[in-house]
Amino acid sequence: MKNMGRYLIDAVYLILIVLPLLLIVLLALGHRWSYPALWPTEFNSLSVFIAQLASTEVLTSLGASLALAVGTIVLTLLIAYPTALALAYYQFPGKNGSI
């Protein structure tokens, strides 16, 4: 019975995480993929991806995404770290669930 719960968790993991990622990879690799087909009829080559990565638009977007990610991390640390220290080391009304 314990293994049945583990299999259920694995199935949910597969459906919610692995299958969407597989679909994204197939959409990126498939050049022609029309509705009734279960599999792309043509695939892109690696040279197509290299050419796209070399374009200035992709590099600009990648730089902006990385800058946004770093900014988000820094802002989160500036807010969350002092909050975590206060929650861990100080006593204040409402900390234990009672006011």
C-alpha cells in the first residue's frame, strides 16, 4: 500500500512537470507539426538554433532576462533575510500564533 502512494506521486510528477517540459522541447525542435499528427513531421537542425542565438534580438532579450532575474534575487534577499532573522531571534506579539 505504501508503494501505491509513491506510484501516485510519481504519476502526478510525470504529468505536471515532465510531460509539459517534453512538449516544450518537441515544439522547439519540430519545424512542422500540424494538428492531427502526434509527432512533428520535420525537425530543425542544430544550426538553426545557433543562428538564432547569434542574433542581437535574442542576446538583448537574454541580457534583459538575466538582469531582471539578478535584480529579483537581490530584492528578495534584501526583504527576506532581515525578516527571517527577526522571526528566528526576536520575540514579539503574535509570533507563537497568539496575540
